[in-house]
Amino acid sequence: MKKVVTKYLAFIMAILLAISIPTLPYKVQAATAKTQALKAYNKLLSQKTIPWGNNLYYTAVPADTLSFTTAYIDNDSVPELIIMSSAVRQQAGFALLYTYKNGKLQFVSNIDMNGDLYYYKKKGILIDRYVHRTEVDKYMKFSGTKLTQKLSFNTSTVGVKSYYKFFKSNIRPDDSKEISKTQFAKEIKKLTGGSKKSKIAMEALKKNTNINRTKYLK
């Protein structure tokens, strides 16, 4: 009887060991990716000038005009980098979004950031606000290294609110149709799973100094 029990326990222990072993390399790999990402972000911000994404107004801006923060926007263990500059025009987008994929720094997109930025942590949804008479909150899906607009919530100068859903059509890749407030709420829930959004306040971004990079990008 004792031999049977001993064999049974040994069998169970072998199974538990086999299950637990694969998790260790993943954790180590995730930690390494995060460390490498933060090093890459630090290196980018340590330059004298920073390329200002895809726009017609600037090729680069002085690094000492920048502020930065990180946020876990998509569902991996590596935070994204958000850079904002006080030296650019609104048309160029006040901020840039970077990520770290496939072992290297990747530019994602210019973002407007006309005010505080909101996102759904690890759900891949970023809310980018653009203000020019009409206020537009753009719900952007972040996947891989791309931002794709999925929804928008518009408020006119006289307070009229309208809601839109974006989709690909035969006419254009970012076609849209107006939807109701109720349908808009349902679409948000589909995108986020009903999770609460997180806020990145403009004043919470850290000034791009060596001290702040050492403190927050490690």
C-alpha cells in the first residue's frame, strides 16, 4: 500500500513540476523586455533633438522642451512611452506614442492630446482628444504598432453631442456612421470589456531631465 501511495505522490509531484517550469522563462522574458524597453526610451529622450513623428511642420524638436510618461496600454508586460512637447503647433500633434516590439523601439503615431489623455489599461484603447471649435474624443485601438480609430464622441460649440463608429468600407479605410448614445456605450463595452478608464493628466508628465529619466525609466 505504501509503495502505491509513494508512486502516486511522485507522479503528482512530477506533474506539478512540469506545469510550473514553463512559467519561469516567460516571467524572466517579460521582465527583460520591460527593462530593454525602458533603456530604449531613456536613450531616445537623451538625444538633443527628437524626430517629431509623421507631420509636415517639424522634422525634430529640442529634447529640453519634452515631458514624458509611460502607460500599459496594450495587454503585454511592456509599457508604452508618451512624449509631449511645448514647442510644437497643434496641427503637428502635441504628443507622440512609442512602444517596444520585436526587440526594438517602435514609433506608433502622433497624438493630439488637447488636454488630459485617457486609456483603458491593457485593453489597447486610447482616447485622444482634439479641440478646434468642436471637441472630438477619438477612441483609438492600439494593436502591434498601429492606432486605428474605432469610435468618436463629438461636442459642437453649442453643446450638441454626436457619436460615430468607424469601419473599413469600399470607399475608404476609415469610413464612419452616426450611432446613438446607447449604441456608443455598447461599443465601448465591447472594446474594453467594461473596465474603467485610466487618466494621464498633462501636469503629471515628467520634465525630460536626466534625473527624471533615471528615476522613472528604470
